[in-house]
Amino acid sequence: MHAESGTLRSIKLAHTLVWALFAGCVVAIPVLSWAGEFRYATLCAAAVASEVLVLACNRWRCPLTDVAARHTGDRRDNFDIYLPEWLARHNKSIFGTLYVAGLVVLAWAWTVSA
């Protein structure tokens, strides 16, 4: 177990909160779409798209990962976030798939409701 500085704990907490916000948006997209709340579903989709753009511009890494790396030599998949290691390792593939599926549900529900 690696000892964590207060700075690293703060970075990990911020990273986890940001992750929870975007993960919540990903999960909310199909739920909101199904409920006919297209404005909110689209807002969530746009928020996640902005995060995807940030990741794409940063070589598919969260900028907070680089900040956390300056405060520890630990490089486990979850060294920079309070998530189980398996989830941190597969985060992009899991939530990327859920995001695309949510966009499909949003497009379908919007089309059907029109």
C-alpha cells in the first residue's frame, strides 16, 4: 500500500467526483430518453461529448491523471482515482460502450416520439 499525500488524496477525490458526474450522465442518457426528456438527455450527451473531446486532446488520458502522477510513483490503473482497479482499467471501454448505446437510444426515442 502506498502512502498518499494530502495533495494526492485531493486530486483523487476531485477525479472521482468528475468521473461520477460523467458516469451519471452516461447512465442518465437512455433513462431520460426513455422518459421523453430529450432536452436533458441531450444536455447529458453534450457534457459527455465535451469530456471525450478533452480526453482526445490529451492522448486519451484525463488531465488529472498527469497531475496525480507528479505526486506519486504508483502507476496502478487506479492510482489517480478512487475506483476499483478493474473498473479504472476498463473504464473507457465500459462507459464508451454505454455512451454510444445511450446515444442510439436517444436517437431512436426522439425519432419515435416525433
